Amino acid sequence: MLVKTLRAINPNLGVYGESTMTAQLSSSQSALLHRFSTWLVGGFAAMALVLGVVGLYGVVAYSVSQRTREIGVRMALGAQRGAIHRLILKEAGWLAGMGIFIGLACAVAAANLMRSLLFDVHAWDFSTMALVAAVLGVSALLASLIPARRASSVNPVKALSVE
């Protein structure tokens, strides 16, 4: 629009390579460096989430494998598959809930310590912390579904006969 107006006023005016200020700023080296840093931190956060989910899965699966006899006894005495499922998910939820609580407390403490390094940014944001806690909680639930399903399908006869 501006280039058309300038050319209408003076057709000999050399206007070329026009772009908006937003385009100029987004293609600058500083913006690219910040964008790369953001992707790098996001990648590390995703890797931490995957490691946490795999770790929780391992802990719950190991607990289920160690308690196969107990689960077999419960099922032999009449426990339903849903009750076994809930038992395992409740224990995994307790473990994940304590981890999330301790992690949030440490994150808030670290953010308050780093407050002097931040400019015009709050030390911690409730909505961000709640979203992170929700993602971690859902991830923990998904990580413990497979061991819970495996526990609820234990054959009581085989579990009690193994010694």
C-alpha cells in the first residue's frame, strides 16, 4: 500500500525489498537465537517428561510383578478386576501426586530465588503450574494403565502355584 502510494507520487523513486517491521524483527539473528533456545528448552522438557513416564511405568510394573502372589490371593478371594485395577491406579496416583506436589513446591521456591533475574515477568504463573501439573498427572495415569491392566488379568491359580 505504501509502496503504491510512493510510486504514484514519484515513479522514479527506487523502492525495493520492502517488508514489515514484524518480518524484519522475526528474521533477525537475535530472534532466531531466542527461537532456537526455546526449541532447545522445549526439547529437554519433552525428554524429561518421557523419562518421567518411563520411570513411573517401570516402578509400577516392578511393584505389580513383586505383588503377583498378593494380587492372585485377592482375586482368589473374590476381588473383581476393577478393584485390582483401582488398587494399582490408586497407588500410582498417590506416587505421582506426591511427586507433583514436591515438584511444584521446589519450582515455586526456585522461581522465587530467581526473581531478581527476571525483568517484568512474574516469578511463577498459576495457570502454567496448573497446566504442567495436569499434564504430568495425565501422563502418570497413562503410564500406569498398562501395569494395572496386567495386574487385573493375573490368573489366581498360576499366581498361587508359583513358589
